[in-house]
Amino acid sequence: MITIFLHRLLQSFILPPLNSLIIILLGAYFFKVHRTRGWIILLIGCFSLYIQSTPYFAYKLNRWLSPEPMRIVSLNQAQAIVLLGGGVNTYAGEYNVNAVSNSDTFIRIRYAAFLAKKNPDLPIFVSGGAIDTNDSEASLMKKALQNEFEVENPIYLEPDSKTTSENAKYTSRILLQYGISKVVLVSSASHIKRAGALFERNGIKVIAAPTGFYSLGYYKLPILWFVPTANAMMVTSSVLHEIFGYIYDVGL
């Protein structure tokens, strides 16, 4: 748990908005010593804060990292579907339960269910352990697949992983025990590149099945693409997290 806490703390410093606020604070400090240098650093910090919160920047960054959608015919080449968790919501009193899959995970579940119904014979392996709750992500995803989407495919759990690297390591181990070496991997569009590379490293061939693409379609006027929003900053933060994660887990 301490490792996870330190990991999240480090993320806060390199992701928006704190990455820009640190630059702004440095600019304020240098402003007292060297006014010109301070102004330059302040402007860099303010611009980075602005650009990271614009829908257009978030869209371009997401599209740069995300692969194209999977072609449905690719299902015929796979031996299984692997679904990765993206977090849980531990405030779920309206359901009278301790936790449910969060919105990011639910988008993945919905797409996995869509693919499962295209090929009811493919087994599904759901991967994700417990971090902020007693229920594993894997068990919550299985319940959603069966109870909310009425998926009839056989579903297997990997309930111990707490990171993407562990997702790949532990799930690959189970897959190989079942003689499975090629899978359709379902995850968020910005996450799939890193996850796929880690599965490949663990001996599993991957057909990427990205979902949850960020769209500018709901901004009818292009001028709104450059008006900062909290959602755009959240997307930028998520994509930057994946870029830094890829460099750390996989390398350049």
C-alpha cells in the first residue's frame, strides 16, 4: 500500500495541474532574483497549464497514442478475450454495495461484452486486484458482464494484480496454463499500447481492442476546442500518465 501511495504522489508532480503549478511557483521564486527570467518561467507555466486543459490538445495527444479501432473479424484469430480493469468507485451506496467498477472500467466492460456476443465461444479473462476495496476489480467486472450484459462466455478471474505490469504478468501466466498464446486485449485507447507491450513481453500475442476514444464531436464550434475544460485536463493527465508509464515499464 505504501508503494502505491508513493506512486500516486509522484504522479501528482509530473501530471497536470501540479506540473504547471510547480513551474509557476519556480517563476515566482526567480522573479525576486531575476525579473526577466522569472517572467519567462511564469509564462511557460501558465501556457502549459492552459494548453494541457484545452480539448484540442487532449484530443491530439490521445489520438497520437491510441491505435485504430479493432476490426471485428480479428476475433476469429484470437483464443480468448482479456479485459483489464481501470479502477473502482468505492462510493456506491445507491447500489447498496461497497464498490462498483468506475466509469473508465465500465466502458471497457461494455466493449468486452459487445465482443463476447460476437463470439460466444471465446473465454474471457478479467484482470484486476483489490486496492481501495475488499472486492477485486476482476470480480466486479465479472459480475457486470454476467448480471448487466448477460454475457454467457466462460469467465476466468485474475484477482491479484495491482498495476498494469502485474496485469500482464499474472494473466499471461494463467493464459499459458490454458494453452492460450494469442488474445484480444480490451482496455482504454490510451492504455492499450503499454498494456499490449507488457503482455507481448510475457509471451502473449496481442490483438489490440481499444475503446474509450476521446472525441471533439461534441464541440460544434472549433473555437471551443481551445477553451479550457476540466475534462480535457483529465484526459491530458491520463494520456501523459500512459506515456510516462510506457517509458518506465517498456522503455523508449
